[in-house]
Amino acid sequence: MIQLQRAALQKWALGVAALLFTTALVFYARDFYLVSEPRPTTSSFPTALEHSDSLKPNRIPKDMPTLIQALWKPSLHKLNETQFRTDEGYEYEIPAEKRWNEPLGKKLLILDVDTRIHTDTGDMMNDNPLYYKNMTGRTGGWMNHYLYAMIHGYDYRLVRAPEYNDRHGTWVKVPMIKEALKTHDMVVFLDADAVFVYPHLPFEWLLNLWNITDDTLVAMAEDPNSKRNRDSKGWVLWNTGFIVAQQSNRTMDLFNKWEDCPSGDKYPDCGHWKQDWAHEQAAFGNHIRYEYSTTDDIRAIPCMDGNGAPYIGDKSCGGVFIRHHWFRKNAPIDHVKDMILDLMVRRLHGHFHAQLDNYFFDAHKESYPLDLNL
């Protein structure tokens, strides 16, 4: 009888312990699986990011561009190299006799423009150290442009433009490019969802590929050739998400006409493009470009080279060199990560092989004990 009571007591104690354990586990699991935001902490210990004081803007060395150029220099595609093979296997070739033989350096400006400048976590203008997992798509695009400019020694600007009172926000790129041409020989503008695919390929090489000459005023990539993307006369529109503009009096005149187009003074039918899609793109396509020669003055870059992406339906717009992510606004994040990771992996691997005698010891034919002093 006593033994039965003792067994029952033990069983009861084990049941209570199991219940307490299960209750604790449920509360733990609830916090682990169901809480979407991290719980606030009163700990005085800094987080991994907070303690990285050296990553704050005032601690970053001013010679950062020099470091970036040194890292990429061994990988740069040479300007005098006439051939280029893409990751997809496409082969491109430029003439041996070409216009752009020397780096443009600070004469070329990579320009980002927006009226919406945010300072939340992951935004470009938040001055806290940026963690790549928090990066926004727009920041990814701008970082791609900024890094590309650093690699090749080009100038870079991110401009918060004044808004129009009576026009769609995308119109601001037109006056901003015009202003930038007052200080730079060439301006390359990209939307935040457009990226440079090959960071090691100089823009001068692309200028040669697309036959941009001294007489070229502007160049843009064609849109996919669909009914929606044609002007009133059936000519496919050029996409203003990627614009190459070259400084000249005639270029300034072109941008003046373009900016003034919606006033209706010169182009009576242009006014509705203030707000109607495709805004400044449609104004250029339906009016401005008809005043210029597509042989000498303005240049259409093939959609395959400078617009779209491999995943879109139109396979003639693969975004080989400039990729435009119209529908995947966060895709630029992966591009900027790939730019850096690909380079660092190749440089680390290359350094290991360059110092193979110091880091590799082939001991498979040796006997113990071994001397690992190489």
C-alpha cells in the first residue's frame, strides 16, 4: 500500500514537472515564432551594428574611392579590347578605330535624381551604418550607380530636385540633366530601378559600342516594341529611365524644348503629357525627337542592351548592360551585393593562389610528424 502511494506521488510530481516544462516551452515558443518585432531591451550593451563606430560617416576614410579603384583595377575590361562576352554568352564587338580611347574621369557624371528622399532604416540618406539586409530597393539602385562611378573614377551626384506644381514627378529629370550639363561634358542618368550589370566594363566602351560620337546630343534605350509603347505615328518610344547626354549648345537647346514642351507654345498637343503616362518620355517621343536626326543628333540604344531584364516576356529586351527592373523594384539590392561579393571572392581566391607557397602544404605523401613551417 505504501509502495502504491509512493508510486502515485512520484507520478503526480512528474506530471506537475511536465506541466511546468510544457507551459514554459509554450511561452518560449510563442515569443520565438509569433513575435514579428524584436522585443525592446534595456540592456546597455551595444548591438553588433551600434558598436561599429568606425562605420559611421565621419570615420570613413576620404580615400575610399582610391581603395575601390585599387580593388577593381585588375578586373577592369580594357578600353582597347574590342570584344566582350556577357555572362549569358552574348558576344559584342566594337571597331578597332573608335572614338572613346581615354577614360573620361570626372568629366562624366553619373546622376541620380528624385523628389522623394527618405531617411528610414535602409534608406540612402539615413546616416547610420547600413546593414545590407535592411537596404531598400531604391538604395540598392543608387549604391550600384555610386559604386560604378567610384570604380571608374567618374563623378557622382544624388540630387533631391524641386517638385513641379503641375507635372508628374518624373519630369524633374529633364531640368536636372540640363543643369548638370553646365558642369560636366557627359551626364549619364538612371532611374533607381535601373542598374549597371557589369561593374568592370567602362562606360567609354559602351559609348563606342553604341556609336555615340562627338555630334551625339542624347541617347536612350528603346522600349519593348508593343502597341502601348509606340507614339502617335507608330514609332516605339525611347525609355527615359536611362539617358546619356553630351554637353553642347544644341543639347542645351534640346533640353530647353523638352522642358517647355507641356506649355503648348511650340507643341500644342504636348500639354496633356504633364500628367498623362508616359509623361516626359511621351513628350520626347511624340514631339522632341522628330526635330533631330537619328543618324547624327540622337541615338537609340537597342532595348536588348539598355532596357528590360532577362525575366520579362519580350526576349529582345534583356537588359544586357543596363538592366531596368520596372516590376521588381527590390532587384537592385541583389545587383549591388553581387557586384561586391563577386569581386571579393575572385580577389580572395586569386590572392590565395598568388601566395600558394605560403598557404598550401601538400602533405599527402609525407609521414608524421609534420613540419608546417612553409
